[in-house]
Amino acid sequence: MTHIFNPQSYGKLLAEYQPKIITTEEENEQAIALALNLEHRPNLTPEEEMLLELLVTLIEKFEETNYPIPKGTPNSMLMHLMDAANITPEVLAEIVGSLEVALQIVNGDRTINQSEAEALANYFHVDISLFT
């Protein structure tokens, strides 16, 4: 059975929960609790789904502003990928062409050049922009 969105029902939900821009940690926790409550309900109505989507948007905006994720450097991205794949500097040397270059990159004494970035992107199956 297809449920049709009912503006009156949605209006009642909005009046009951009064979602708004989140400005404090307490408001964020309340929004998260409500979102989790909705998320775990079986058979949400279209209006509840819309409210959940609104809450998630408000939570994401608050958290992006208050808990920004720092952009990684090419070196930190490489270190993460090497760690995740258990890649040693010796294996890295096969990718970049020499052990000396691999050790310089790992130790942060050298930046990754364009050809090394291409080789790393191909090896790890990631976008080259991670290394440039």
C-alpha cells in the first residue's frame, strides 16, 4: 500500500517536536535521540520519514560546524592506506621506484610527486587527488 504525504499530519509532527536550527550540544543530543527513536520505529509514515530527514540534516549541519574533520595531507593519506593494507616501506618502494624514495616519503622528508601519486592511486585504487 502506497502512503501519500499528508501536509496536515506533517504539520502536527512539526508542532509537536518543533525542530529548529541546532545551536547547543544539548539540542543536538535531543535531536539525535528523536532521530534514533524515529529510525527504530517500524513502518514510518511519509510524514515521520520527512521529519527524520529534516532532523538528520539539522544534526549534520551542527556537527559539520562544530566538529569539522580536518583534511588529510597526501602523506597522512598514504600512511593510513599503508596501515590499512599492511603495506611495508619495502612494498611501497616497489610502487614508487626505490626504497630511498619510499623511506623519505614515509618519514615526511619528501613530498609525493605527480608520477608517484599516479602510481599510488593505481595501486590503492583511489583518486589521485588523495596524493596531490
